[in-house]
Amino acid sequence: MSGRVLRNKGMSAYSIREEMAASAHREEPADPLRDQVTHLYLEARQDVYRYLLTLGLHPPQAQEAAQEVFLRLYATLRKGEKIQSLRGWIFRVAHNYGLKVRERQSAELPFDPDLNSLLTAQTPDPEKRLAAKERLLRFHRAIENLSTQQRRCLFLRMQGLRYPEIGAALGISASTVGEFLRRAIERLRSVRDE
């Protein structure tokens, strides 16, 4: 990442990708750290973005927060700090930063996922749309009935993090992560079987 990207936090994800691609084609000295963070950004940005959405961030704020997480990773690595699990570190920072952003956005109108699904629905058949919407609502209700920690553990596990990494990201033990996941899966299965 160039210094320009680090200074301009207001850039969109697309702009950052363009800047990274452009800097790769410029005659700049090789920066293995930048390349490592760029690779990780391209690999994990959607996972971080979706996780931030689960924390209750609006999509634009989640997108900006995801970028900030990778900028912080780059800055941290440039300082020479050692990070054992990059994905675990990224999700831990995303979690903490996302909670701060959510506090700031509380004064704004909440994002309505039902409105978004109606705007992006592409199924022309009303019966299929209704059936899909009912399945989605049952699933959302089941997810909403999980505890906050269960939801967070479940999402991070879906992103491929191991129990110790999830525990590190959320500040709990790996055995507690296992218990939260067991209970969450049990509840989701009971809803599926209804």
C-alpha cells in the first residue's frame, strides 16, 4: 500500500483496489509487507465486511471500517509488531472498531434489511418470492434469538477461524467458543426441523 492510500481513509474499497493495482504497476521498490497486506485484503475483505454487518453497521460504514482494519494491519506490521494469527488479529480489530463505529452511528436511521431485500429481489414469481422471504424470515428470527456471543462465534467460525482464533478475537476461551457454537447450532437445527 502506498502512503497515499494510508493517508486517504475516505477512499472507497474500489478506489483502494485501483490504487493497489496501480501501485503494483508503477516503478516502485518492492514492498513485501504491502504485498502481504494486499493479498490478505483481497482474500478476506468480504469476510470482514460481512462480519461488520453482523455487528449492526450500515453497509457504507461496514465497508469503510473494513478498509480501516487493513490500514491498521499495515501500520501495525510497519511498526515491526509480530502477529501470530493475521486472520484472528483482523477479526479482533474489526470487532473492536466495529463496536465503536456502531456507537457513533446510533444517532442515524437504522438500515432496514427487508427494504434492501425487496429492492434487490430478482425472482419475478410472487409465490417463490413469498416462500423465499418466509424461509429467510425464519432464519433471521432464529439468528436473532441467538445470544450476541453465539452469533459472533458462529459467524467467525463460518469465516474459517479456529476456536482459539475466535476466542482471541472475542476475548473468551476456546472452550467457551465451543459451548457457544454448540448451543447456536442446536437452536438453528431445531428451527430448521420445525
